[in-house]
Amino acid sequence: MDKFHRSVLLKEALGCLKVKKGKRYIDATLGGGGYSLEILKRGGEVLGIDADQDAIDYVREKLKSQASSLKLRIVKENFKNLGKIAKEAGFEKVDGAVFDLGVSSYQIDTAQRGFSFLKDGPLDMRMDRREGVNAEYLINVLGKENLYELFKKFGEENNPGRIVRAIVQRRKMKAIKTTNELVSVIAGAVGIRGIISDFQKNRIAQKIFQALRIAVNNELENLALALPQAVGLLNSNGVLAVVSFHSLEDTIVKTSFKNFEKSGLGEIITQKPISPTAKEISLNLRAKSAKLRIFKKK
């Protein structure tokens, strides 16, 4: 599974889920199937959800010869519709649910998906490539004020003005269609000339690409919609585990869990989020920013 996506904080999350044989669980972000596979190994039944057809195809191919695949129900959908998906799949009550947010290693490493500022490809960034507008549309169509707000709010970019001005100026002459073209515009805006190193690309483009990805996939709103649905599906003593990768996601998870607790739905198990060990980070650098929060249903 590691070639597609290495699940982050897997051991810690599963330790909190306490999977029981014959019980049902939801993997709201199937990805490479890391969480689903481990739950199946422990005897659980899983509803795996993903909006990315590539992820679904990958997991089906990996598990097609395994008997455990009979206990895995896969649905191509966005987890914003979690309640409806679960009902239609017969998973109206479960003992655990897990969200491993963010972008999979496969999506980042596949140039054609357009998620990476290190690889040249079309400015797409859609999790579901059959729906919605892509990053190219946002870059070339949004007005200056909208781009500024987008980069400031979702990218947490301190000074997006010069980048926005450079984008608007460039697209007057020619549409920005690829990841390399966008990185080049950003580099020019911040005064970098000539060959741009990967280190420089990471420093200047990471926040802009994050903002575009979040906007294209409506990630924050979908997460805020999904978490209450997940809690509603849990049986008594059921556990909701969420792994987030940046502060905007973590804030939504933290706030949602506090609201659940105040409403008497259960208790927050992780008063402080669980972070990856130094060993896990050494094996998977993308795990560095991960945070795991756990909520237990009353």
C-alpha cells in the first residue's frame, strides 16, 4: 500500500479505535487502503469512501484476491454526504470512523493530477476529476480581490498581494495552464530569477498550491459537514479518529469536537493532538505536520 499512500499515525489511530471482530467501521478517506486493510485484518467490516477513482481502482486491485475484501464495501463519493452514503450501504450504526485528510502520496507524485509544485502538469487538483472547476479555472478567472482572499485565508500566505498582481498581469498576456507556469509566476513575483530549486519552490509555492487545492475541492466546508454526520453514525462508545495536516483542518476538528462534548454527545480523548514519532517522520517526511484527534461517543 505504501506505493500509493502511506497512512499516517496508523498505529495510534487503530489503538484508539480498538477494532472488534464482526463490528463495522467507516474509512471516510480510503486512499491507498491502509486504514481499511488494518481494520479488515482485525476482523472488522469496513465501508471505504473516496472521491478519487484512482484510489478506488488501486484498492480493489490490491484486495481482489484476498478473502477479507468481501468485508469491504467501497463507495465513490465525497464524505460530505457521509450520512446518506452510510445509510445506502447499510452502515447506519458503526463502532468507529476514521478520516486521514489531505492529499495522498500518489496524488502528489502523479504530475497529471496537478497537486505538486515540484512536478510539471496541468493545473487540475481535483480529487474527483469528473466534477467541479479545476485550479486552472480559479487562477485565470477569479478577480484580484477573490484571489487575494483565497491565498490569505486558505493558504495563510502573509503577503499575497504581489503574487496576485503577478498572476493577473501574466494572464492578460497568456493563460496560466500548468504547475510550472504558476511556480514561475510566483517566483518572478518574489524576485527569484533563473533556475528555481526544489527548496525554493517549496518555500514560495506551498501555501499558494494549498489554497488552490482546498478551494477546488471545498475541503474545509466538506469536513465541517462530515464530522457531525460521523458522530451521528457512531454506536455508544464508538470512536471517531481524525488525522489532519494543516492548521485550518485541525481547527475545524478541534472546534467540532469541543461542540460535540458541550452538547453531551461524548468526550474528547485527546486533549492535545497526537503527533507522529521521530521514527515515523524519518520514514515518511509527509507525516511531519500530522495531528491525530480522537472523540468517543457517549
